[in-house]
Amino acid sequence: DVGLPDFGAIAATGNIVYVCRGERLDVLNLNSLPTIQRSSTFADDAQWVGISGTTLYVGASYEGMKAYNITNNVISPPLLGTFNSPGNCSWASFGASRVYAADGGGGFEIVNNTNPAAMTQLGWMDDALEGVKDIQTLENGFTYATDRVGLRVLNLTNPAAPALLRTIPIAQLADPLAAGCEARVLHVGIGYL
């Protein structure tokens, strides 16, 4: 028992699992299953975690997004860089050389992560996605996000000018066909209607 009663987002590489605990990021070593060992703890205020290539990204709430190099040290990786954003960096999705981050009251950020040591903003949308629970980005440039309002459909084909295409309220998500949208949008994310 590693005492994880309230864990959030997770990411894994090999036998290492990174677990967000809100106030920190725990690193669990699964090399000796069925025993799970907590190997270290770092990254204060971890809201979300994700891996892209050899870089571990952590949404550190009001401290922005932090990038760590996990090439040689997965237990206590060195910090590569930080992208400071105006809001609460609460959830993200990854695309080719991009991070799509819900920034609470700070809007929606599109970040170039080609060089994690010097991340830059590609685009920003002043439509706060409050209480985001998931973001999925497809290769066609559409992003689907769920938040307190419902399902948001964003067009990110031009990262410099992201646009909110549609919001499907939570009440309508209970019966997607009655809401005038096909269930495949909600469950698989294929296309936008």
C-alpha cells in the first residue's frame, strides 16, 4: 500500500508510474510487483502529468507547466524548463511539437514544446475551460474538452487563432442523439458536427 487515496492524472514509462496527488507528484517503481514502491516525490502542486518522447510534463497549477528530462533519470529527473501561464494550468493534451493546455481563468494555451527548455506560446484563446476533466486532440486539428459546462469542441488548425466551435451542455450529454450530435463525436471523437 503506497497510500494513494486521492490520486489524479497518471503517466507511465517502462516500470515507472508518475501519479499526481494535487500537492505533489509521486514516482512509483513497479519493478518488484506485486510490491509497489514510492521512489520519490517532486513537482509541487501537480495537477496533471504527461509524457511526450523523453520529456515529462507536469501542470503545476499557478506555477505553470514544467518539463523534465527523463532520458537518464526517471526517478528524479532534472528540470528542463517552465512555461508560465496567466492562469491555473489544470489539464493538457499533446500533439506534434505542441501542448494544448487548459489554463483555468487564463484561457486555453497552445504551446510549442519543440525545445522544452524554452517553450513558447503559439496561440491563446480567451475562453476559460473551468474544471477540465479531459482534453483530446486529434490530428485533424480539432480538440475535444470536457469541463463543468459540458463538451467543448475547439478548432486548432490555425494555432495562432484557436476557435470554440461548439459547446454541448452537460444536460444534453445524457442523450447525445437528442442533442443533435452523433454519439461518435462524444465517444470516439471522429469529426465535428
